[in-house]
Amino acid sequence: NPANNLWQQSSSVTFGYIVTDTNAKNCTLYGNFNGTWLANVTNVSLASGAYVNNTVTMTNGNSSYLWNVLCYDYTGNSAFNSTNYTFYVDSKLPSVVLQSPQDGLNTTQTTINFSFIPTDDIDSGTVCNVTLDGQVNKSMLEVANNTYGNFSVSGLTEGVHTWNISCADNASNRNTSLTQSFRIDLTGPAISLDAPVN
């Protein structure tokens, strides 16, 4: 623990591992938790097969981190896990900026393209929902970080419509844009002449 490529919001991380050696002496948790790869916590008097955990607070903010464990036995043998594991701390909400349709748009078009830009501080992408008139119209729309997301809806009815976008990153941080509106007007004005009479 944490599993490889895990995303989480909290900067407090619990690391867990099992060492298998009947002659285990000590194990040291290594990581780049402050930006530099170094030993962080050493555990001694380990029983073979026992689960060991340590909780460490990441001091390098929202970022990706590496971790591994180095263990020694009493005869001087040592080993790291075969690979470093990566995890991500991301406590910041993604931002969502609506691009089109412009707020307050009046149009005769019944097909509307919704365009928006989600931005996250460390995640390479987000998963977004398009909400139209209070109902999710499209869900699980994957959009790369800081790029345009586009989704078209056809067959819209005449009248005022509201829309917004909500996006989540891999750490389950979710944010919703402002809600904007547009009007579809398919009916021309009706004119009634009054005076002078015909």
C-alpha cells in the first residue's frame, strides 16, 4: 500500500508492506516525499510475513511520488522491491471554463455544440458530464487536460435552456462550472395592424 499508480486527495499516506525472511533485521521506507529520494522510516525487529505500515505526510504538495522498501537480514543480505511504486497526491479541484454556446445566446438552431476546457494541476485528463436543463445529457466524457471538450445535442426544443459541465480527476476531485443559458427561438414575431384601419 499504496498500490502502484494510486491517486488520492490526502497528503497523509499510509505505506504497507510484507517482508518474507526468517532472519529479517530491518526495513526502511524510501521515497521522494519532500522532492528528494531518501530514507524516511526504518522498522526493526520484524517477523517474517508480518504486515508493516507507516504513515508519512507528503511535504512536496500535489505531485507524483515514488516509494520503495529496502530490507536487510542479519547475514547482510539486502533487497529493494523489484520496482518503485508511483502514487499521486491531488487535493485540488479541476477548473471548468465554458466556451460555447455563449451565455445568453439567442439562436434558431436546434443542434447546439457545447464546448468547454477542463484544467487540472497534475492530472493528464478529466472525466466530464454535460448537464442540460438540470439533467445529465452525456456522462463519462473523457477530455485531456487543458484542451477543448466538445459535445453536440440535436433536436432541442424552442425556449430557454440551461447547461453546465462537471469534471472529475483521478483523485475524485469534482468541480462544476457556472450554469449558463441560451434561447432557441423558432417563432417569428406576430404583427397586428391597428390604425389607421384598412
